[in-house]
Amino acid sequence: MSFQDLLKFATQEAVKKIDQPKSERTEKREQKKKEREPLSHWAFGMAPFALSVLKRQLKRK
């Protein structure tokens, strides 16, 4: 892929985003935030989740 192709693609994507209504962009951003994993899971994997499950089980007993 040449620099010209890359520049053309980036320009087209920027124009698509600018042409969308602001409400649609905001809605898309909020939906993306909801779908994102929590920081503890994203940063440290399953360890925080496993510890929280263990803590709940110990609390029940």
C-alpha cells in the first residue's frame, strides 16, 4: 500500500465521520463504552474476577 493510498483512505474515513450527525457519533461512542470490559479485567485478566468470586464464596460460609 503506497502513501497515496493510505492518505486517500484516511481522508475518506475522516470525511465519513465528519458527515455523521453529532447525535449519532455520541450514541456510537456511548455504546462502545458500555461494551468495553472493566479496567480490572482488561488490565489484569481473570485474577481480579477469580478473587472476587472467592471472596463472595467465603462470605457466604
